[in-house]
Amino acid sequence: MPPARPRVLYVTDLAYPARGRRYGDEDVFLTSRLREHLDLALCHPRDAAALLDGFDAVVVRNSGPVLAYRDAYDAFRERAARTGTPVYNPLTGRGDMAGKQYLLDLSAAGHPVIPTVDRAEDLHRLPTTERYVVKPRLGADSIGLRVVPADEVRGLVDGDVLVQPYIDFAYEVSFYFVDHDFQYALHAPRPESRWELEPYEATPADLDFARGFVDWNTLGHGIQRVDACRAPDGALLLVELEDLNPYLSLDALDDAGREAFVSALTASLRRFLRDAGVTDG
């Protein structure tokens, strides 16, 4: 008899109303291809904790902002840790998976990120500007993000928000990695249209920038998206390190690009399952 195939629970919210993105379409495509190699079942993130005992591993994909199901997500993490169920991406990420603290830590350490503080007494560390961005410490998908004038920002710093200078950037660009291997880059040439993405030819300096954050995150397996903006002086600044459930914008790639990504993801999952003891090769 052929060896049993790994049973994988694929966590996604197919109906999440993401602005400018089609979560369901992306995960229907990915699961249609992964089924060639794995036995898959899809579930909503609210159901993951109750279902994971029946599977060898869990893949978390387009599951939406955790804020919408915080208790269910915490229960899932606790149960996965207690049962030893492997989770892809591994739940040890230091980026958005753990909240926005990394922006404060990286900013304080002098890394190329948008300067970030969370205390009124630290506002002087930010560049002087007419407007500031105020975002929830546990925010996601721009939920709760506000742009406020300089004379209002001090009254909004309450310990639950982060403050950054408003940057009139030229464009945003995202770099996509599987494990530590760069896959592709996409950019939004029009800042007002964040999710109207086009292919971007990354330079060696761009890739050094992005790889620095992937290396910092120390995830041995998984998908990461490094979001950055091109500042007025030409430098790239980190906007977000998405390591929980990064949307991949596969619809912005050509057929060859999508196939290359599927191949990289399949190989990564095989390595992950092997290293977790689910398969022997």
C-alpha cells in the first residue's frame, strides 16, 4: 500500500471582506494545488482549536485579523502547544504574529523602520511633522488607524497605541519569502491604491533590506511578507513584517510566477512536515 499522506487542517476565512483582496479565491487556488500532495480540510479560524486533534499539522493562511476572534485564536494556540500539533507558520514569529511591539523594538535599535513610539514622553524622538499616524498596538488591516494633526497626537497616546510620523512616501512595496528564500516583489505605484499591485524588480539593496528582517525573525519555516515604503530620501523603511497570515496577491503574478510560488510552498511544507516528524522524507 502507498504511504498515508499527511492530514492537514487549512485555516482560512473564505468570506472575510478584505478591501481590494479576494481571500477566498487565493485559498481555493492554493488548496487545489496542495491537495495533489496532502489530504486537506478547510476550516474557519473559530473552529481550528476544536478540529486540530484530527490532523497531523495545521496551515494558517488567509484567516483574517485576529482581533475578530481573539479568544478562539488564543484557544487554538494553547491547544496546539499542549498537543504538540505542528503549525505552519510556526507560532514563534516575532513580527505581526506577536503584535506590534517589534516596531518599537526595531525602531529603538536603529533598524530601517518608520520611527515608532508608544509614550507621550518619547514623542520628541520622532521627526517633527504636521501629521502623525496613530494605530492600535494590537491592530491589523488598518483597523483603527488614524492620521491626526500634530497638536492632537499627545492626547491620544494612552499606552494602547503606537505613534509614527506621517510619511509622504513615493510607493509601498512588498517582498515575499518562503522560509528564507525570496520569491517575488510587488509594489503599489499609487499610494492611494494600496492593493492595486504590479510586479516590482527588486534591486540587490532592496533584497538586503528585506532579508535583514526575515533573518531577524528567525522562523525556520513559513511564509513572510516584508512591507516597506519608499521614503522621500529614497530609502526603504519597514511598514510591517507579516508572519502570521500574509495575503500573497497571487493574482498579480503571471502563470509562471504562481507556479513557482506553489512549488516553493510545497517544498517548504514537505521540509516542515519532515522536520516535525509527520513524514520521513
